Amino acid sequence: MSFVLSLLQQKKRWLKVISICLLLLSAVNLPRYDPQFDHSGYLWALCHLSCVGAYRVFQVHHKSTNLSYIEQQCINYLFSVPLLGLASHPTGDITGALEFPSLQSHTFHCGCCASALLGFLLLLATARLKRGLSLEYFRVWVFLSKVTAVVLSPLVFYMDFNSESLLCVIVSHVGEALLLYSDRESPP
């Protein structure tokens, strides 16, 4: 019996390594093959990734049991806006925003309001799912929402992509699916 558990642990470990390698491979290659490559867009993505990582480290090391999930997210949003405002000045994005061609468009304003409303509803749904479902089912729902967003985005936004960039997105989703599968495979 211990031999079987040892084999399952090795399989789980290899699946995690393969899934992380697939995620890294697609993340490293996407900027190379992105037909709409823009340095500032990837700089903001790297800044966002760093902030999310720092927030997760803070969250792990400073367990606050006094705040609910929704209260934590509201505090996160309240601090994100001033920090992003301060970060946008040195990069020149704050002055570039005034030159944005769609700034006076009603469609742009409606899209921003719809995005805020949908983001808030997603926050409420996430809080509800976290309370009512196991972590495994919650991760599956998050994965399905990402796949749905990838499928529906070309219907809403203009996207210029090639086969290499599409392959990077598919490989990243396969890596995430493998990671979910390896987490599910853990022996009792």
C-alpha cells in the first residue's frame, strides 16, 4: 500500500512540475509572438503580477481573522486606486490618458461602468462560492470562468492574434488544467 501511495505522490509531483513548466513556457513566449506587443502593457502586467504576489505574501504572513473576504477585497480596491495613480505618473500614462481617443465616447463610459458592475458582481459571486464550496470546486469554477472569458473575448473586443499567440494561450490553459488535476489527485 505504501508503494502505491509513493507512486501517486511521484505522479502528483511530476504533474505539478509539468503544469508549472507549461505555464512558464507560455508566459515567456507570449510577448515574443503577440502581434499587438506593447512594452507598456507588459510593464503594467508585470507591475500587477508583483502587486498580487506581494499581496498574497502579506495575506499568508498576516492572517487577519477580523475581516471578512468582502471587507478584505474592498480594502484592497481602496488602496489599489491611489497606488496605481501614483505609479502611472512616472510612466507617463496619466498624461497619455488625457489623449486617449475614446475618452469622450459614451460607449467607452458605458463599458467602464459595465466592467465595474460586473467586477463587483464577480466579487460577490466569488465570496459566495468560497463560503459554500470546497476549494477544489472553487478552483474548477475559476478555471471555467477563465476559459469562458477567453472564448467570449473575441466576440466583444477586436483582437489581432496569430497561431503562435493562440497556442501560448491554449498551452497556459492546459497547464492550469493539469495543475487542477494534480491538486485533485492527492491521496487521502
